[in-house]
Amino acid sequence: MILACLLTAFDSTVNAQEILHINIGRIVIDNQTASSQKKAGEQAFQQVLVKMSGQPSALQSDVLKRATLNFEQYLTSSSFIQVNGQLVYQASFNQEKMMDLLKFAEMSIWGNRRPNAILWLATETPNTFNKKLITQMEPSPLKELIKTVAYGRGIEINVPIGDLADKTNISIFDVWGLFGSTINAHSKRYATNFTITAKVSLGFDEVSSTEAYIAEWVFIGNGKIESGKSAGLDESEAVEKMLNDYANFLASQYAISAQQFGTVNSIVLTISDVGTLQRFATVVDAINSIALVSNARLIRQKRDTVTFNVTANANEEILANILALDDRFRLSDSLGLVPSAQRLHYQWQGQ
């Protein structure tokens, strides 16, 4: 079941993560033979395709299937590393060439700056019904799974500390009851863009009509609530599917679709508190670093307020969503978003 409704705007203190590894794939490998390395290279290439597009379905593209067989032409470096006692093949790919490939394949592209999240996850022992909250202070194999899945999708997910402050504000029963709005309100200390509230228990999967582990979840952020269920044969699979559902949900909001890359819009963007040449240069760099922006042209300056005509492969709503991920841009309380005027007005919070 999917729900969507408006919530209060982002807290101005939240700061999205700039994911620096979206062009890097990591694959667990048994040995360092040429055949194993070739297979791992193809899998790492596919992992990066999913990271950069936000679409697992991208791997079904005939264009990308052919490119996978020749992944070496996109490869910039590779090495073997140890991660949690496992041998891992790590491959870095040319990000610009990968973006061109995705555009040619008519796939979406998801930029480096992405929302971060705090995950409140409760589990239950099937026989005893004992409930446990996954925290930094408690051992659990699910924590490593969360890190692995998050890395593979190019997203940032943290679990709560589990200290006295957390226990005072949020109980295991709040999480088990999926009181997402309450938990979101008490998660301000983590300053994340999204709050995930989830529980995993043994139950009946309506899709397969069999007993399965069910992850029920609520995602809160970007002015919306999404809720749903993810089923797996075991606890780990249910959690992994939930995290992939979350990554897909983010990509649906922030990735730039192939159709949008084919559409060019002119958007008026006004920035206040730009009082020095250094700030002006930083603001221009910040705007031009957005993947969907092709040009930002200064059209007006009055005191410390500058106005740009931004040429972008998106409308103002999508651009506003992306700017909300950069804490240096604060939506102006006075003007705000005025769709009819094609205008966005922000106060610059950076240096």
C-alpha cells in the first residue's frame, strides 16, 4: 500500500551526502584468476550502471548488455581489497563516459548529491516474539547488510546510536507500531533528509501466498510519506528488498529521466546574500555542478541579490528538489517557490 501526503518542509539544518563512489563497483570474489576478475568486472560495471541511473531495470537494456561485455573501455582502475574479511574486487569507471552511455541508452541519470537517511529498524524472534532495535551499540549482522546494500545503490543510510537520548525519545514499540511521524519528529538530532521506520517479522506474503519474512516500512522526507511492504525468504532478504525499494523511491524523485534530458527549460533562479566575488563564484560553481543544468547566465544583480536564467533539463519543481539537497541553498521565506512565475528564490548559506 502506498500513501503520499504533504508534510512540513525540510529542516534547514539537514545536509544531503555527496556520494563519491557512484562510479565505483565492489564485488566479493573467491580468487584472483583472470576469469573471476572478468566476471567481477562485469558485475561491478552493472552495479555502477544501477547506481548512476537509479534503475535496476537498466540492466535489461540491450545497449547496456552489450556495453557490459566491453566494460574495460570504461574502466579507469581496479584493485583487490579486504572488506570484513572478504576478498573484494573494486573497479572505478569513467563517470563522464558512463553518463554518456546512459544517455545513449535512454536511461535516467542520478547525480552525486543524494538524500541521507536514519533507519529505525525493529526485528522479532519468531518463537519468542522478542523485539530488538538495530542500533550502533548492539551487534547485528543486519548492520553490515545495510552498509553493503547502501553502497551498492549509492545511498547513505545510518542506524541510530541507541544511547539514553534515543531510548528516552523513541521506544521499540514506537518503531514496531510504525509511528513514522512521531519518530521523524524525534530524529532531528541526526539531521537527515529522510527517516525510515521499519519492522521485520514472520508473516503471510499475499503476493506468493506463502509464509515469509515481511518488512513493513514508512519513508518520510521531501514533504511526503510512503509506506509499503517487502517480502523475503529470510530476515536479511526482506531487509535488502526494503532498502532497494527505498533506493528506487529516491531515484523516482531525484534522478533525471531520459525524457527530461530531451526537454530544455529556462528557469529564473534568484539567490540572496551573495555579497562578495568569492561567494558569487562559489554560487555559480554550485549551480553548474548540477547534472541537469547546462548553463547559468546572470541576468540581474541588485546589492547582494543575483538572478540567473538557468537552462536545465528539468522543470522548477525538480530543480527545487535537487537544490533542497544542498544545505547551502535555503528557500527564501519571503518569496518561496512561485511556479506561475517560473521563479525560485534562495538565500545563500555557504562561504
